[in-house]
Amino acid sequence: MSETQPKTDKDLFQFLDGLGIAHATKEHAPVFTVAESVALRDEIPGGHTKNLFVKDKKDNYFLMTVEEHAAVDLKTIHTVIGAASRVSFGRPEKLMEYLGVIPGAVTAFGVINDTDGKVKIIIDADLMEYDTINCHPLRNDATTSIGSKDLLRFIAATGHEPLVLKVTA
């Protein structure tokens, strides 16, 4: 296990710049829940995300990024995402170890810290209908807007295969 420091938002932005991916970030008060972040909607257009960090009984980890109001059925989602069993939420320690973020700051951008490929990332198909997707830039006091296809390109550039699946009800 590597004891390297998780990458910061600045590392993330440099990585995106290196890929030639346009992105824009808006600072705001820290938000920990979708409800708290709704006030930002008028200021930040596009699809807003919520992220579920889950694991199955074989300790396979998954990060599901879905539209903020989407419902995910945790009793059946394992059949869609290829988990070995029903899933439960991953512990905060694993969230920090694998994605370099704390609860409340979970983001698709976290895969930049998963250099060992421990986490399978799934983007909900409905979210991909937005031209712009908004995610936390590894911290919850800012929102970074990125093109939906560019998000997939970013994920692939981190060594992960972005799976676009219909995971919402």
C-alpha cells in the first residue's frame, strides 16, 4: 500500500489541462449533501452528481456516479454493475485510501487517486445525456464543470474503464 498523499484539485486541473480537457471550477461553501448543493443550481448549469462508493462481499469496490436526484436500488444494483453480491457502502478509510477523498467530497474525479485500479467506476447512462457534468474537484467547497465525453476521456486516462450503465430506477 502506498503512503503517497492524495492528489489535490490543482493536480487534477493540471492532469485535465495535460489532456486538453476544458474545465471550469466555481468555489462555494462546503456542501456535504445533494440537498445542501441545490442552492448552486442557478449558478452552475448542467448535470449535477451524487456518488455512491460501495463494495461487495468479496471486497470489490465500485464508484457509481449518477444524476443528483436519481434513485439507485441498492438491493438489486449488484446485478447491473457485476458485483459478486449485494453491495454495502464502503468505509471512509477505504474511500480515502482508494479515492483520496472524505465522505461528502466523493467524486468521479477521485479515480485519479486510484492508481492500483481497485475501484470500478460506473457512470449512469441518464447522467451522460447532459452535455456538461458537474463534480467536486476532490474537495466539497468547489464544483468543477466538464463535458460529459471529456469526463469519460479523463476516466480512461487514469487507467480505468468508464462503464456507462443504466443504474438508476
